[in-house]
Amino acid sequence: MDIKAFFDPDTSTVTYLVADTETSKAAIIDPVLDFDPAAGKLHTHSADAVLAEASDRGLEVVYVLDTHAHADHLSAGDYIRKQTGALYGIGEHIQDVQKIFKSVFNALDVIPDGHVFDRLFSNGDTFKIGNLRVRVIHTPGHTPACLTYVIEDAAFVGDTLFMPDFGTARADFPGGDAATLYRSIRKILSLPQETRIFVGHDYLPDGRNEYRWETTVAEERTSNKHVHDGVSEAEFVAMRTARDAKLDAPRLILPSLQVNIRAGALPPEEADGKTYLKIPVTATAP
């Protein structure tokens, strides 16, 4: 297995190209569709860089995988699917996320059954990337649909866990829950100690001057500032709840979720032939 990471500085997202070197089959995990919200412009530079690497190495991309419906970047899953013919996979509980945000955005075109994806994975499912065996663990808490993909000795955890000096994901999005997140993290940390963990973001916490995205189960259990061994569920929930109450909404949450519940596709064109993203407005009392 070969793993190459691509870091997007605009959203602090890490995309992974995972290849089976024996068969030249590959998967792309958590790809980014670039979006400038001020100009309303999309481009595909980040995804194209991953595709170019795959092409240069003679890899066939057979899967594009999202760990969850991201709230901080638009997924390039649909773009990569169309470019490569890859199957687009996500957790089966994307249906729950679609139900929530169909209502939030009055997205009448969205049918909340997950059919716009090619594969809906359940906890314990397995599949192959060439000769590489992938096992799916349902790890909700950040969102209801979060998955961890365990590929050989590596676990791709999305936003559930971060590097030990940054901690863990927020749990205050609709359908999120701090106690559920704690239990999901314990599932991940029950993997063999030598398991490599690849995180979905890095944010350069104080005291570190270079981005990192690879750690191990052993390192997380020893050093994760939020959830190292010895931290109880009650302690974690209290910490996570207090911390989340002070966090701002992600900069791209509104465009991201509208696209990501549609499997990385834009909303349908309107009568003028243009596509629009909505901004729900909540009036406050004077």
C-alpha cells in the first residue's frame, strides 16, 4: 500500500490517494472542490492535482470515498467520479444528514435515501481496493454519518480525531453528540496500537510550525489532549460541550452542506439557466 497526502491550505483539509502497488488500483479519500464564496466561483485545482498524480503513476481510481458530509469544504467526489468512473462511497447514515439539511435549505430536489451515491457503507462492511482489504467502522458523533476506513494497517478517521496536540472534532452540528463521539473514538483507539491514523485536517496548534496528519493509535492513547487514556466519558463530554459553545461556524458550512448532501453536485439549474446556493436567514429580535 502506498499513501500520498495532499494538503489544502484554504480549508486545512487532507486528501489521500491510497494505492495498491500490486494491482495499480487506487482510492481517493476526502477530495476537495475549491470554492471562492465571495466570487461564487468553483474550480477543480485541488482535485486535478490528485488525479494528475494518479495518472502519472498509471493508477486506476476505483473508489472515491468521503468519511462524512463535510461542513468545511465542498466535496469533489462527484467530479472525480465523472472523471474516472470510480464508485462514490459514504456511510449509510448520510440519509439522516440529508433529511436534516433538506429541510434547512428547502432543497426540494433532494431525496434523502442516499441514492445519489454509489455505495452506502454500514458498520462492519468490507470491500477491496485491488488487493487491499478495507473495513468500515461507523464512528458517529461529529456527524451521524461519520465513518473510519481501515485499510490494512492504516485508519482514515476523517474529523473524528485530530493530531494529539489538537485533540478531537466538534460535536455541535445537527445530529452530533459528544458522548457518541467519545464512544466512537474508543472504537478507533481499540485498534492495534501500531495502527497508523490519518486525520482529515490539521490546524497548526500553538507550538508547532509544520502540518502533520499521520499518527498512531499508541500516540493518540498516550498524548491526545482531549481523549488520552484515563479521560472518562463524562470528562470528555463536559470539555467538548464547553469548547464547542465557543466555536464559530465553519466559513464554508452553508455552501458545503448544500453540495455534499447532493454527493458533491450543485443544486439544479433554475429557470434562468444558473445555479444558486442558498443562505437561510434567521431574523433576530431588535
